[in-house]
Amino acid sequence: MLATPPGRKKRQQWREGHLSPRDRQEGFARVWPVEAGCFHQEEALTLNTIVEGLQRTQMQASVLLHISLREEASAVGTATGVTATHQNGHQSSISDTQHGGIHADTRTGDVGWINNQGAVLPSEREAIVDAIKHAVDVGYRHFDCAMLYGNEAEIGKGLRSKIEEGVVKREELFIVSKLWNCFHRKDLVVPTLKKSLADFGFSYLDLYLIHWPMSYKEGDGYFPKDATGMIIPGTEDYVDTWRAMEECVQLDLTKAIGVSNFNKRQLERIMAASTTVPAVNQIESHPYLSQTKQIDYCKSKGIAVTAYSPLGSPAGGWKEVTPYPLLKHPKILAIAQKYNKDISQVLIRYHIQRGVICIPKSSNKNRMKSNFEVFDFEMSPEDIEEMTKLNCNGRYVVLEA
């Protein structure tokens, strides 16, 4: 379902990053479709820093994790780069932004599964641990997480068990988390990150992201609402939050910092007010929401881009944005048949060839493995263009108040 864009004045306020409390509720509660000059959310990792992996929680008790893959092992030379070896011996780097990467996104549910405190259902906790263990065995090394998903303790438990088994070392993992909207106040940023580290059972993160550019009122759950059911916004400016994020790096609590769901103007405000360029900007992207301008802008600033929902949202409750679900579009199906691949692999390859890291969700072990099988073919520029032409500014992930 396409969100309806606001009027001209509010669009300008959106770009500037300045909205009234009510407008912030309404404007930030919906991420408006991309329009000329109005760029939106994408996850970007800087060219000279470690790239981000994303972890949210998905249905069927899966834990969101992802690893940056690259086709040429020759690029695994960056000092901060972390590599992973797949079962076929192929190496992948999470510091490469010239080539795209893939990530298996294994959530424990859509937005509906999470309660106001971000808690995971007890029955899902061991399934999360098992999913993490399997992901490590398959070859995943890049895990993108968030406090909101309520499963960082289970993720940490699964990862630590594999470290204890000698399967992987901590320095071979790339762990990411995100600062939720209720904790944007400067004095809350460092303690919130320390809470995530305590849940993980690790002493540092590889990347820490601001989850969304808007703040919520703190102290009343993750989704504070007023009597009318509207989200209660906070008063914090994300530029001030960013300065506190920089402190997290100075304290060696994280190696790099970045953002998620930020548009061009919001990125510009951060960079104008600090000396730290975001390592990553994480955004929704797929052929229905190509985000070409945003991707080009981020690359021009040395910000790596990660695309979430690269397969649309087949497991979620989101309404389709066109008559065809993304995984059933006849043009994409024809391209998949041309290369003797399934449609998911073609959609993943689409991002890789655009130099974008993507994080497909997977709720089963076989799919985690098949998502890796995208390095034995290359689509023609014409096929990439044909898929990009499907852009309709359609968005699956709409944060509603």
C-alpha cells in the first residue's frame, strides 16, 4: 500500500528535519514515497569502515542476521574488514561497498508479535538460539540486531555457544544493534548501548545505528501513546543524539556508528554538525522501491547502503503495493527463468550488482543456505534496468502511529 505524501510545506519541513510535535507524529509515522529530491531510508556503510549487518526478528521464530558477501576475495584487504568463508570456500567481506552483499534476515515475528516493551514470546526464545547457531554453521558472520526486537540475549547466547565450540571467534563476527526511538536523549544513548552489550554478553559492537530519525517520549514503553492512540513524540533532535553516538565510539563500545531510515536532508544535517560521517544508512529497497537517488547520494558521501525488505515482505502482513506480489511479478519471474534461478536469488543478485548490501528474511534453514547461491551468475545490465523500471515508489514497511 502506498502512503499518501504530505503537502509541499510539510515535505520541505520533512527534508529539513524540522517538524512540529504533531507533524512529527504524523510525518514520521509514515515514510512517504520517494519523490524527486526527497530521499528516504537506506542502510549505508562507509567505504573505509566496517559494514553493517541487520537483525530484526521474523515470523516462525527466526532471528534476523545478515552477512555481507562479496564476489572477489581479492578485496578482502581492508583493515577493518571482517570476512566469512562459505561452505564452498568462497570468502565474503563486510567492509566492501563496491560489491553488494546479502544477509539472512531471521526475525521472530512481524511488528505484531512484539509487545510494548519489545519482549519476545517465551516459546520463541530457544528457536532463536537454534536459528543463530545454524546461521553460524551455514557461514553467516554479520548479524544485524536491535533492542526493539527483544532478542539480543538469545542472539548472544547462540553466538557465544559457537565461540565456545571453536566454530568462530568474536573478531570474525560483525554484530550490529540499533538505538530505539525512546532513547534519543543524549544521556540515555550510552547506557542503552551498554544494556544491549550486557544482553549480548559481549564488550563491544561492530556497528551501532540510530533506528529512526524521530524520537518518542521516554519512560512509557517502546510505543508511548496518548489518549487518542497517537504516538507521543519526544523533543530530542537526532543531531544531538548523533553526538552521543560519537561518544559510544570514543568509549570503545562500538567500532562504528550509522543510521537507519534517514533521508538525504537528515544525513546532511548530521554531517554538517559533526566530523563523523555515518558508516551506514539502512533503508527499504527492492524493484518496487529502487531508491536509486538515495543510493547514489550515499555512495557519493562514502556511506554504504543496506537494503531491507529486498524481497518485499512475503512473510509479513503488509499490503501489496501493486497487483503483483514482488515474488510473483511476471517480468522478474521471466528473468529468473532465464538464469535458471529462483526469484528470490534474482532479487538478491539485483542488489549485489547495484553495489548494495541486502538483508533478505529467512525463516527456514534451507532458505538461509539458498540465499548464498547467488555468486555463480551475473545478470545483464538490461535485466537490471528492466527490474529498476518496476519502481513505483511502493513501500512495504510503513511505521504507523
